[in-house]
Amino acid sequence: MKVTVIGAGIVGMCCASYLQRDGHDVTVIDAVDPGESCSFGNAGGLSPGSIMPVATPGMLSQVPKWLADPLGPLAIRWGYLLPVLPWLVKFVHAGRMERVIEVAAALRSLLKPVFESYDPIAKAAGAQGLIHRSGQMHVYRSEAAFRGDALGWKIRRDHGCEIEEIDAHQIRQIEPALAPIFARGIHFPTHGHCSNPFRLVQMLAEQLVRNGGTIMRRRVQGFRLDARGPTALKTDGGDVEIDRLVIAAGAWSHKLSRELGSAVPLESQRGYHVTVAEPGVAPRINVMWADAKFMATPMDVGLRFAGTVELAGLNAPPDYRRAEVLLQRGKQMYPGVKDARVSEWMGHRPCTPDTIPVISRSPHWSQVFYAFGHGHTGLSGASTTGRVIADLVAGRPPVIDVSPFRIDRF
């Protein structure tokens, strides 16, 4: 069967990889080369315990303080406030405690098998060396900040996440390169990281082509439709005939799903990174500075500091002052960092109001499937998403319960 995947990021390539393993003739189409959009600048965390939604009761109380600081962890460009307001209303509604519990259960089902799901496709692509099961830490400067996240740690424990509370001495034992400024932390022994997310996507794409798949660089502009649904993609290089279709186009996916009858509240939570090419320090694992809301990850290309959320839409220019703040905080975190060679980046995390991605068959067209909206769990959730999409296309019972991920839940 011929399957076309729109989107050559980590989610699209994991879908394509699993579809090809099922014997399908797979074409991946994107306006840019594989991995060059959001996946390029990923923070690299592989986190089966990253199950807390962005909106929680405790977090919502901090939003006014964050918004008062234009360079804080969360920022809204004021000119974008009216366009984003309907999404924000749904976001706040998703922060109710009963909904938080439901979201955590859904995300745990998706993220728990992250390494199991990456294993076969990473090995086939020769990319297993990019996947590190080395653990992860979340660190806090004060006991008060640590206790402020108590709800999240309780919910994680309730859902079977393996976590260890650690003190300042244990933090330095696990990661000696850290500055002695952190009082408390959480250690996730079952977490890990990818040391080059961009290269991982490239290698999955190369394996797809070696096995007879096609990568097509074109911009999808719409669909040719008849009574059966979409029969071709309209692109800037002409029409592309399709049979089965997977839409995994990241922050642009809702524009395509709307044309096929499924409106989804999707926003870009714009994230920034700085990568220090020759940092002069060698961290062992990736570390989340939890009260500053950013992650530091040792990469093949250097030490990456990534995080923050900016709501400004898909078209506003980057505000690289946010990246500069990440570098300043990163140098506090690792005081030996040498910043002679630094690159900055901004990308678009595709986010639903409830933090749960869309992984679903279309309710309108049986040949159309959706895989988008993973937000900050894109790298962690992509591999199991690929398995689920392959199951749905094949008509098999999916590896997880997909009802929480339906596209028509909004």
C-alpha cells in the first residue's frame, strides 16, 4: 500500500519508519529537508516520566509573574494576544485537577515505551549510538522551589515513574560539572537523551531511502478532493497522487486538518536554544533547571541550553534576547562554560491546549491519519507515535489506547 507522510521531522520520520517496516511504499514530503525544522533544535531529552501537562493548577498561579518579565520562561507578544486568546482559554480550562490526572495517564501510556519503540528503527538506521539511557535530573536552587512541584512528583509516582529525591551532595555526585548552587533535585534513572536529534532524523530518512522509500522536498498547499476524500496533494511542484495519508506537519498541521474537516486548537509554543560548540565542560547527563524552566544537554555538537515558551505565532521574527538569557543561566549552571563559539536558534513546538498530541484516524476520511501536537514531548513521544500510526493504518489494535489522542476531542 502507498502511504504519504506530510512532515519530515522526528514524528513524521518515526511514522514513516514503522510504516515501511510493515511493507508499505512510503513517501515523505516536506518543504524543508528532514529534521531541519523543530527537530533540528530539540533539547534532546528522552523522558518517559515527562507526563505533566503544561497547564497545572500551581503553574497557572505563576503565569502573571512570568508575563511581567518579557524574557521570562513564558512570554506572549502583546500584538498576538487576541489571536491566541481562544487557545489560552482552553489551556486554562485544561489546568483543572481532574483533567491533569487524565492527561498524565495518557502521556504516560505514550512515553513509557520510548526506548523500546526507538530500538528497532534506530538500530536499523545505525543510529543507536545517538540514544543514551544515562538518566536525567531536575534540580532546584531552594527547598521551597522543590516543594512547589510536589504535586507533579506525586502524580508521576502514582503513574509508576521511577524517581529519586536527592540532596545537594547527591546532585554533585551524579553531575560533578554543575555549580554548587542547587539544594534539591529529582533523579530519573530510567530517562536519557539523544545526543544529536537532527542527525537521528537524517539517519531515519537515509534508511527509508535505502529501503526504497522517497523523500520529496515540496511545500504542501492543499488537497484535491472528491467524494472519496483527498486524492492528491497540491504542492508548489505540482500535484502528488496519494492513497493513504499521514499528516505529521508539526505546528502547521492544523491548517491541513482544517481543510479536511477537523479543526484543532494548535499553537506554536516557540522555543529557543543556544549551543556552545566547545564548552570546556563535559556533563554526563541532561539536566533540567526546574525553577528556571530550561534543560542543558550534552550533544555531539556541544552543550545545548534549550527551553522557554513564547506565544507569538508562526510568522513573528525571533527574539534572540531569550536565547541570550538561556546562555547566561547556562553559565550559572556550569560555571566553567567557555562561550567563544555559540549558535542561537528558535523553533516552533506544536502544542494543543491539553498537552496531549493528536494521534488519530480522521473521523471524516478513513484513509487519513494524524500525528501532531506533541509540544515538549516530541522526541520522547515520536517513536511510539510511529508504532501507533502503523497499527492504525494496518487495522491492528494499537499498542496503546488511542481514545485520549482523538482529533475530535476538542
